[in-house]
Amino acid sequence: VGAWLEKEGFNAEWQKAFSDNEIDGEALKLLKDPSVLDDMQIPKQVGTRLKFWQKLDRIVPLDELGSSSTLSAAIPVQQEPMAAAPAYSPDSTMTGTQTLVMPVSVEEAAKMA
């Protein structure tokens, strides 16, 4: 994980925090709660944290969460590009309806269209 963080441009403070907290490839796959970064004493710059989540999503596809396979930090897994699910516009028959937009793969979005 340290090598992946370095390759992706995260400084030594990030690398040390992940090492000190024993975040290996398997634990990295489970890391989805932003408050955990606070618990790990990760710097709070929002831009850097957003980039971290984006890069993590590229190597840990959403459909792999909870799987028991080990993540290889040295060789990132390629993920399909993400697209927003088709949004529904309420019409006269659906007044008061709220729209929920969730990230889905391009393939899943095409199935919903």
C-alpha cells in the first residue's frame, strides 16, 4: 500500500499513517468510511482526500467490496468507467417523487436505459 500511495503522489505522512495503522491491500479494500482517515490522523486537505477516494475507486471496484481476494497495490486492477444511472424526471403522475442518483458502471447504466 505504501508503494501505491507513493506512486499516486501521496506524501510520506500518508504512507506512515497507513503503515502505522496496518492498512494492507485487504484492509484498503474495506476502507470506505471517510471518518477513518480522521482516526488515522491523515492530513485534512479536502482536495487531497478527494483524489485519494478517486484513486482508490479505480483499484477497488464497487462490486469487489467484501470479497476475500487480496488487492495487489503494485498492480492496480482496471475498472470500467463510471456513469450516473439514468435520472428519472417526475411527471404529472409522479408528483413529490425524489430522484436518487447512484454511481454505476457504464454497462449497468446501459441496462437501465
